[in-house]
Amino acid sequence: MGGFVANLLRLSRVPRCDEAAGDYLSNMDDLSRFHQAQTDVWPQALAELRSGAKCSHWMWFIFPQLRGLGRSATARRFGIADLAEARAYLADPVLGGRLRQAVATLLDHRDRSAQAILGPVDAVKLCSCATLFEAAGGGAVFGELLEVFYDGRRCGLTQALLRGENV
């Protein structure tokens, strides 16, 4: 039982803002919640993205957004704490690779809207996710997604949280 509680506490640890932001690789252990959630779901999520029609529930851990944007327990659990954790997510070979593959797969559907592919609620989450990972240095693919599906608009709430503002 003690091991379970210790593991649960380790998984739910939220990095403090005053931790070394530049040393994002130290946050890699905190990402196990994403690995666990994606293990059985990733093939289905990718198939849905390829088909251009999301129909199951995986948005929180495939396209994570900043903690503080979502209100549900699931959104809080899979919320990214800060830019350091976003950089660690990108640097993780599995998670970063899957995120980039998911974005590239969405870009194969340029003729459709994010709302048509994901639904209106998850389309908002996608904009938040892309804004976060673009700010974390994730590369041009996130900016391209924002250009294609959101006319270049970034998520203002994500930008405000990254600036340390209360939203």
C-alpha cells in the first residue's frame, strides 16, 4: 500500500514555478501519467485523426493544454504545469513524437475545420495545445496548425497563463 501511495504522489506532483525552468529534462518523470494514458488509446486516437473524425475520449492526454484551462478532474490531471513541463513533453521521444504525428495527421485534413474533425469543445483545446507547444519551442508544425485551422490566431487564455496572469 505504501508503494501505491508514494507512486500516486509522485504522479500527481506539480512542479513549482520557482524550479529551474531551464532544466526541463528533470520533469521527465512527471510525464508517466501521459505514457500510461496513451498506452492503449494511441492507436485508436491516431486512427480517428486519420479518418478525420474524433469519436472517443482522449483529447486531454493526446493534445494537452495548460493546467488551469480545464475544470474537470481529468483536465487538471493531464494539464501541463508550465513551459518547462511542455518542453519535457516535447523532448520525450514517445510523447513528443506522438504529438507531432497527431498534428501532422490533422494537417492532412486542411480542407476541413478543426470543429468538423474534433467537435467544437475539443477544437478549442487543440488551439490551446498548439499555442502552448509553439511557445515551448516545438517547431513550425504548431504554428502551421494554428495558421491552417485558426487563421493564425493563438489562444489568448494560454498566452495569458504563460505570462503569469490570472484567468
